[in-house]
Amino acid sequence: MATRPYVSAVRSAAADAKREHVVATAVELLRREPIAAFSLETVARAAGVTRLTLYNQFGSRRGLLEAAFDHIAARGQLGRIPAALADPSPRQGLQALVGIFCDFWGGDLAVQGLHDAMTTDPEFAQALGARNDRRRRTLAALVERLAPGDAWSARRAETVDLLFALTSYPMFRLLRDGPSATDPRRLVQQACDDALDRLEREAAGSS
């Protein structure tokens, strides 16, 4: 006898709810436990499920960490990035991006746990590196609009490298937790604007 459609829908909804519960539990553990204590076993125990359930859903610790990152990214509204990229003014778009990244980096304590995981999990570090590469490409697209053309490819690359470092989590954490305990958003936005000023001046001076 064929499975009734509504039965399949109910089972699918239950599976989705269980997965969401596990991911939320993982994020909560990242907020309050050292990354060395994070494992499929500890998450399964805290979520009230079996380790086999986690393995079937996520495949590995790396898969669970990636799911936790996606969960935080959705709550941190990284979905605003395309609108910033589409801003008619590259400068305003960049300022908006800095705000988005600062909101994300500082919006959830679990972000620190995810970055700490990079030091103990090479596979997750590779996965997070791929996500960071998307941030670099987004920055590069804005910079290209300010100084287009092959003649500026090397200078654009240098500027993108600088912007990439300025908008990173380590920079945010350094500014937020350093001796000055300053506002990372204000300083990073100003530093990014200064970098674009230099690039535009050089481009204008050569034309």
C-alpha cells in the first residue's frame, strides 16, 4: 500500500523539527562551552537524541558545525548582503556590508566558538574558509566598480585584501575586546572608506 501523502508530510515536518532542535542545541553549547567539549556525543546528550541520529542527519562534527553556522547566519541576517551589493553607490554598499558583518560577528556568542573550532578541526576550517572567500568576492565586486579596468587589477587586489582583513571576525574581536574597547563598526567603516579614498585618488590621478 502506498504511503499516504499527509503521512509523509507529517514525518517530514517532524524530522525538520528534530533537526532544528538539534542545531539550536548545538548553537547553545557553542555559546557556553569551550570548543574542545563540542562533539556529536555531547550535542546528542544535550538534545536528548542518539549519536546515530546526529550522524544520519549531519554526517560528522564538521557537518553539525556548518549547520550551526547557517543557523546563526540566518538569524544574523546575512541575507541583507545582496541588497548592499546592489547599492548604486559602491561606498554606501561597502558601509552597509561593514554594518552587516559587525552585526553578525557581535550578534551571537556562538560565533566565537565557531571560529575557535577552526583551530581544532581542519575540515571545518576549510569549510569556513570557503564562506570567507564569498565575503572576499563580494568586496571585490564593489571595489571593481570604483576602479574598473585591467590597469587597476593589482591595486584593486591590494585594496580587497585590506578590506577583507578589516571586515574579518579576528579584527572585530580585536577592536571590541582590545585595551581601547572601542566600537568596531565605526573604526572599520572609517578604515574601509580611507582605503577606497586612496584607490580613487590614484585612479583619478592617472586619468
